[in-house]
Amino acid sequence: MAEKIRLTAPQAAFSRRLGHEFADPSLLRTALTHRSHSSPHNERLEFLGDSILNCVVAHLLFERFPQLPEGNLSRLRANLVKKDTLHELALGLELGEQLRLGEGELKSGGHTRPSILADALEALFGAVYLDAGFDRAKVVVGNLFTAKLDAIAPDQPIKDPKTRLQEYLQARRQPLPVYTLAATDGQAHLQQFRVLCEVASAALQTEGQGSSRRAAEQEAASRALEKLKA
């Protein structure tokens, strides 16, 4: 009979911050394990958690804003589930301190890398779903996103980062940004795209990552806007 996995004290404290006590602690450990560390790692849970996250956020938006049309709901969801948002939430949970990383990733600062933190958070959503079902996953995701949902002003125009960056530059009569695909990493079903956004008039270049080229471009545009407005 296999020995039951016991959580360390820091892992148990993290589980409480997440808002879920795992009946199967191995799911939490797998969700916190990067592929550079060992197998099983969290990529399959990330795949599942990404779908859970999108479904839950769509449901929460549908309930909160019954008058908003589909296009606005889609843009709100995209803004809420983007990597930058997940990275911010992961930092609030102190997720990086619990990640199990290989030596190379550890030395290169993988525990602070936005893409690794965002992916691990999605893996945690998948782990909660497998451990306790969709309703419990909805509670965990909903609690983490409460402040983000409360901050939404549905009467204000909803524009994605690429549109806002374009309008920002046009208003100042500056050339439009140029997006370049820098790299495509990972297996076919789990590809990650890296895109560079160049704003020549400001001698600025930012990088975005995402599971699609469009998502990576949006993240790069968002970071460019932050730097331009700083």
C-alpha cells in the first residue's frame, strides 16, 4: 500500500491561503511541480485548469452583468484570465515560494517568472477541480477574483491592450507599434508564444507570452502601455 503523501507546514499554509484543503495532497504537490523538477509535473493540470478558469470566469461575468452583450463579456473575460492577472494573483498567494523547480530553473529565478507562476496557478485550479469538483473550483476561483470583479465598471468602454496602445500612440501622432514573433516553445498541444512589441518613437521594446500569438501580443502591448504611462 502506497504511503499517503503528507504536506509540509509551508504547503499546508499555502493550501489555506488558496482556500482549499486537499483530500488528495498529491494533487497539490503535482500542481506545484514544474517540468524541470520531476514527473509527474503540472502541465496536464495546467491544461485542465485553464479550461476551468475560463468557464468559471465566464459564469461569474454572466451572473454579475446580465445586460452586457457577448462581445463585452468576452473582452472582460480575456482581461481577467490573461497571464499578467494570474501572475499578480500568484504573487498575492506567495505561490513562487512553494514551487518545485529543477536546479537550472531555480538558479535562473524561475520562482519569480510570470509565465511559470501563471501556469502553476492554472494547474492549482485543475487540481482543486479533480479533488473536489466544479462547484468547489468555482468557489476558489471566485474568491481569488472577487476584487478584480468588483473593480469592473461595466458602463465604461472595454478595449483590449492592443487597441488602447494604438489609440495612445495615434493621439500623440506617433507611429503604430510593431509586433514580432520571437519564439514558439513547447509541444504542439501546450505551445507558448513569445512576441516582441516595439514602439520606435519611445525606443521601447516589451515582451509578452501566451498560449496563442494573439494573447502574447496583448500581453506585450499591456506592458508597453504600463511603461509609456509610468
